[in-house]
Amino acid sequence: MAFTRRQIIAGLAGLGGAGVAGLGAGGVRYWLGRPENLTTHDYELIAAPLDLELMPGHLTPAWAYGGQAPGVELRCRQGERLRVRFINKLEVPTTIHWHGIRLPLAMDGVPYVSQLPVLPGEYFDYDFITPDAGSFWYHPHTASSEQLGRGLVGALIVEEREPSGFRHERTLSLKSWHVDQQGAFTDFSVPREAARGGTPGRLSTINGAHAPILELPAGQVVRLRVLNLDNTLTYRLNLPGAQARIYALDGNPVEPRPLGKEYWLGPGMRIELGLQVPMAGTELSLRNGPLRLATLRAVASPEALAEWPPALPANPIAEPDLTAAETLSFNFEWVGAVSVGLAQGAAHSFWQINGQAWDSNDKGCADKPIASLQLGKSYIFELRNLSQYQHPIHLHGMTFKVLASNRKPVIPYFTDTYLLGKNERARVALVADNPGVWMFHCHVIDHMETGLMASIEVA
Ligand code: C2O
Ligand code: CU
Ligand code: CU
């Protein structure tokens, strides 16, 4: 695909009057503005440096969307158009990818595949319809370890067309930060960790705060949207003693069922829970395995006791035709030792899909798709993890249906990311109904950056 720089720069001069954040002499303030001129976009979203106090008494030089890290929550309604003017006030090129949204390729935010990088000082107008309701998110697709690591991650909530049965909801964005005791960033990705489970951050946070206390209305059923916006961590989510039901997985409704003992939420994945908040004064703890992530405190509410809401309405995703589907195999493999004698600046390559490693320095990689699908046809993907580490396998542009696994019983469901366990084999299916070149990768960011990414073409 060819781009002219001109298509992307179209008139930065107009920005002055359009409600962009004021640049004060002392501090600069940035925010997500509703612009005065609604003919071109609904939101202005600025990416810019922002010092955060993650460790008490210390500042961390984070990067933020809309003056917050995690970024400001964007909301829109199912079936409507979302138009975001994205303004890059960072000193590095970047893009925005809308994780889980089925949109046209030109809006998908992958540099050199769907658009040119947005250079410092430039803007790009994202404009697409959101066909599915649910919890989604947005993040760059450039220098991802650092850019997501510094805080460029945010929730995108698409509301149902009609009000759901929930009157209360909270978004909980999980992220662990790569910072030391003084709040300074540590390495976002180190080779020995990238070759294993990924480089973990040390400070766990929810909506940017470590182990916060969240107040919830007693007696109500609250919709908790839990988003894993972390670079590498799989959270083993549990809520001991709670009455909690799963309502949606990764942006798609499921038949409500108990949360059970724990749910493994890999990087990029989301879960929506209905939580029956207990009596006022009670506390629950939302945990990752044995570690407390947040305290949920029930506070008195004047509202009458609430019932469990019905299931959320299904999204309009095409049902794959399994009898006519063609089966394709994808092997995810560890090839650890190939980086001996690596030239300086060259990307490490520890991982491969079907014997091919993605090279983030090679802009031509997307021109060599790992599979070519025929528009409108159904496919079964046989996913095979040949390694000792888990991989949250994510596909852009289309939603797939998880059918079966050799490791656990599966109630078929639609998703954009499947957490493929150690040595697991799973079958997923989809209708190739969105033309384009779509990234297919592990969402452990340092796996993706050391080879575990490919493109799939639909034409
Ligand atoms: Cu969250 Cu390439 O995606
Ligand atoms: Cu994505
Ligand atoms: Cu991986």
C-alpha cells in the first residue's frame, strides 16, 4: 500500500482554534477535548509526556493519552461512528490501534501496513463504525514495549444500542509498571525475559493506582469491566467469597455463568463480570492469584436490591460454516538461540510462527503474509503452542470463535485473543469477511517484538 506524506499532514495550521489543550508557560495541560467544529471529528486525543507519581514522592516520566495513564476512556455506541483526531505531541512516531474493533484496514493503526507512522507534531483522523458492543482498548503499534510500557494504553468502551440491565459499572484497567523504587523506568524488555515469559513490570496498578480501594453500591449488581492492558502479565483473577458471574469475554457476551475459582486473563484480554455487591461495610478483594489488586468496599446505597441482569445481546458476528471450512495450522515455536552474533540494533528473534519470525525492522514483512484467505470463506485455525510459555494469540480485523482445546473443556465463544497455554492445541474458526492485511500475533509484547507476529491476508 502506498501513502503520501501529504494525505497524513493535511493542515496542522487549523489546530489552533479547534479546542486543543492550552499551552501554558509553566506546565502544559493536555486533555481529551470535544472540539468546537464537529464536522471532522468527535474527539481530540493527544499523546504527550506526563510525569506521574506512581511511587510516592517520585515522578515517573510517563507518556499519556488525554492527560492520563492509562489513557482517557473513550466511549461510543454500537453501530455509530467514532471519529478521533489523534495528535502526536510525543518526540517519537506512533500510531493508534483499536484492539478488538472490526474496522477497515486504513483505520487499524499498523505502521506501513495500514498507515504511515504519525510523526511528532502531526495528527491523524481515525474514523470508523463500531459494529460490536463491549470492552475494547487502544494502544500504539510502534516500538510497543516502550510505548505501551510508558503508559500509552486506554479503554475503549462501546455501549449497547439499548441500555443493558446494568445500572452501575466500573472499568478496571490492569497494568504493571516497569519502575524501580525511585519511580525511574527499568528496561521494558530484556532479552533473557523476552525469550521466556516476557519482561514483567514490578508495580501493579488498577487505573494507575496501586492496590486501590473501590467503593461499590451495596445490594446492586455492578458491571466490572476488567481490562488487561499489561505488556506481559497474565492475571489469575479471583474474587474470593464474591457472587460474581461472567457476562462477556474479550468484548463478546457469553451466557452468564459463575466466575469460579479463577480466570486467566492474558495481556490484551478483557472480562466483564456482574458482581452482586454484598452488604454495606463488607470488603472483597480482587486478586491476581494470592496477590491483592484492589479492595472492593460495599457502601450503603439508597437503591432497591437488584436482580441479576439478563445476558448481554450478541454481537453481529458471522457464524463460521464448519462443514465447508478449510483448516490451516499455525505453530508457535521457540527458537531461542538464533541471536548469536547479532548486529547492533538488530532485533532479537526468539519466536516463530510456522517457521517465520517477524522482524520489526523490516518494513516489507507484511508483504509476506503467512496465510492468504479468500474473502467470504470460512476457516478453522489449528493453533499449536510448541513452547513452555503461554501466548495470548490475537488477530486484527476479525473476531474468531474458539471451538476446542486439548487442555480444557471449551464452551464456544467469540473473541479477538485466545490465551494458548503451554503446549496447548486449540481450534478456532472464522469467516474471512474483512478484506485487508491483518496482524496476527502474541500479545506478550516482547514476544511480539522478538518474532511472534505475522500477517494474514484476506482478499
Ligand atoms: Cu492489541 Cu496488534 O494488538
Ligand atoms: Cu489488535
Ligand atoms: Cu507469546
